Amino acid sequence: MERALSVFHGALVYGSLGDSSLPLPLQSLSAFDAHVGDCACQTRAQMFWELVVLYRTEENKAILKSAIARVKKIRVNAALLLEEIELHHGKSRNPNLSALVSHMAIWERIGFHSFLNLAAKTTQETIPVSNDSTESPVSKIAQKRSAHAHRDLAVDVTWNPNDLVSVARFLTICNLLSEFRIATIEAGPPTRVKVRVDLKLLYERNARELEGLQLTAKRPINYRVKAPERMTRQIETMQIYVSRVTTNWMKQTAIQERDLWSRFPEELIATSHRRITCVALYVSLLLVRNAWMKLDIPIFAVIQHFCSHGGYRNIYCRIVKNPMAEISGDQHSVIGEDHWFKVEIVSLDQVDSSPWGRIPHIIMICMSCQGTIEDFKRRLLEDQQGLLPLQHRCSQADDCAIAITRTNIARLLAHFFAQHEQFPFLLPGHEDRFSRVADALHSCLGREASATFAEARSGAEEFGTGRSTRLATIEHIFTEYPSILARDVKEYGERPRVWGCKLE
């Protein structure tokens, strides 16, 4: 928790500094780009953008700083308690240990209540939220026979950015699911990229850091965690938690937009046998796209482009809302208009020198090549791929950049999210996922919205997105400062990669 709060606070401080000559933080907002498996990265990008806006005020940064100080004291107290337990060989006959029979007693001993008390003092009025379950009735029926009942959660999954305890928990878990992501490319067919979180590496790193702090004087503490089966369960439980908080954000957002959503049908929500909960992908786009337009949220796109002869280049685009563009109620579910967004091709040097480089953006990582997603991923396995990333000036990459500037970005987004599997798992009874979403859209937004969804889905390949990478298709979305991203690209080199992951 101390690490997560410190990274988030440091990211906020960086964004508030006007001096571009100051060093960049080692970690920033992308440290919370959690691997969850719910295909909702675009939603969490928006959630973190809203967190940044809320907590970047001087008052809220001071609250975070105070919380970090208290958590550091709690860490010392916890280490001293572990030392005392080891000195007494874990025997509870010691009067100081015999009273520690509950979590509450342990929290009292290490001073965790000081953090809870701070949160209670600083929590503002909570956001109104529906008490409806985030699981659909169909999912509940299927789960009664599930072998994964141990994955049920006992914590609140309400999205309340004003509650410091909820925010600290969300930041901590997202950070844990982000830092050690390992990607494996399987040749197939079809060629696939599998991503997993390695908690063992994270715990080993944390243990080394804790040992280096020398928090105890009488006895060195072994902070190593040796329980791989428990780590698997921890990852699953954390992913379930993040997926449900993300779903709750979407339900709240739809409820607050009552002029657009007459209701939010349960059929738009599904829960897997692993308890991962998600909202239909196309519906999540409608929600976040409306926020991007309403709040003038800038987008920074990195298009990883393979040329047909083996060359590789990154194309960088800044996408901003046209000041004259607005989405009226009857346009909420349309595919997208040409004039909604403006696109500008930029260089990494422009990112470094421009004031907007220090403003949080929605980062959109895209793939582009003459072929399909499988062709692009197959190129990642080739020994000779990308040998001429900068020295070779390719007309194909230039043509791609020009095409992007002329593209209706709103339409590209709609096509991509409509053709994608709406839920990343099979539904009970093998219910058709696209039909389910189309029917639910019809019931809450009308026949035209359902027809638009079908049109967007069918037109993706011709447009050059979705399974096709002829123009560009979306790989991943998160929130970060473009200047931080530019620094990372320069350190890594302009080479193709699975963004945010270490290749295995």
C-alpha cells in the first residue's frame, strides 16, 4: 500500500510541476495498469484519469502525503511485531501476543487504525450508487455448481473515489497486478499472446527492499513468501475485485447519464465461472467515449507499424476533441462523426518539448501491418523483425501515418469495440454474446442503437481494424503522461513489443 500510494502521489506531483527540466519519476500512472482479464482496460484508463483529476488538488495531495507517512509507520510496527513473534518462536504464551486473536487486534497493535481514522476524517460525501448486484441472474444460476466458490469476495466493490480506504485498496491491488506482467507468444496457429502476473517476482523484490530497510534490531526477519498455490489464489481474488469495481463504475456512470440511459440491463453484464465480472465491450466504449468528449480528455496513440519488407516504425498521434464537437442525446450510440476528433502526427521530441506532454492522456497502443492481428503477432516471433526501425524510411509507414490523420477516429473505435468478443468468456448455455448485447441495447437505447452496433461490427474489416490491421487495431489502453511514455520508448528503443510486459 505504501508503494502504491507513493507512486500515485509522485505522479500527481510530477503533473503539477511546471519545470520541464526536472527529472521524470521512475514510476507513474502506468504502474496501475492492472492485468485483470476482463477486457476493460479502456474503462480503468478513464477511472484513473478521474482519480488524477480528483486528487491532484493541493488539499488532496496533502491527504495522500499524510496517509503515506502513517502507512510507513505501520510498516515498521508490523516488522517489529514479526520480530517479537520470531523471538518467542510463535508461541502465544507471551502476554503481548496472546491477545492477538483477530485481525482487529493485530490492526490495533500495528497502528493500522491511525490510517483508518485519517480516512474517516477526510472522506467526503459518497457518490450515490445502485445497490443492484453486479452479477446477472443467469450468471448466479451457473455459479451454484462452480468449483470456485472460494473466490467470493467479502469486501465492498463500490467505486467511491472520495473514500481514501477504497482508493488505497484499489491502487494497491492494481499496482500488484501491473508490476510483473509476463507475456508469452504462442506460435499457434493461431498465434496468441498470453499475459500472466508473477507475484513471486514481486514478493522477492519487496523482501529485498524490506531487508534493506533494516526495520528490526534484535533479529533479522525473513520476508520471503513461499506459497505458490496461495499466490495463484491471491491473483485470482485481486482480479475479481478489480473487475467488480470496474463494473460498478460503469453502472454508476450509466445511472448518472439518465438522459442517455433509460436503464442499464443486467444482460449487459456477465460473470465468468472464475467470478470475473465485466460489461459488454461495445457498451463500455459508449460510456467512456461520452466521458472523453464531455471532459475534453486527450488521447495519445502509439501505432506499432510493420512494413511488408520487414521494417518497423512507431507512429505517434495526439488525438483531441474538436472544440466545436458535441454529442447530443440522439448521437450517443451512433458510430461516430468525422468532426468529433482532431488527429496530429507528432514526434517524441515534440512530446518532450510540449506542455501537453505533462498532462495525463488516455494512451492507446495500436498494431498495424498488411494483414491480420495474427500476422502482426507472428512478426513478433521473427528473428529478423524490425531490423531497420529508424534508419530505413519506409513509404508504407508514411502512408499509414497520413491515413491515420484522415481517419474518422470515432468510427475506428466503434468498429473495433463492436467486432471484439463482447465478453472474454463463454456465456451459460453457449448463449450468443453478440445477440445478447444487441437485444439489450434495443431494450435500453432503442432499435437504432442495436442496428448501429450490428453495422459497426460488420464494417470493421473493411475499415481496416478489428481482426484486420490494415489501418490499425487496438492492443491496449491505459492512462499515462506522454512525456513518461516517451522516456520509456527512448530507453527501450523503438522496437515492437507487448506493451507493459516482459517477454518470456
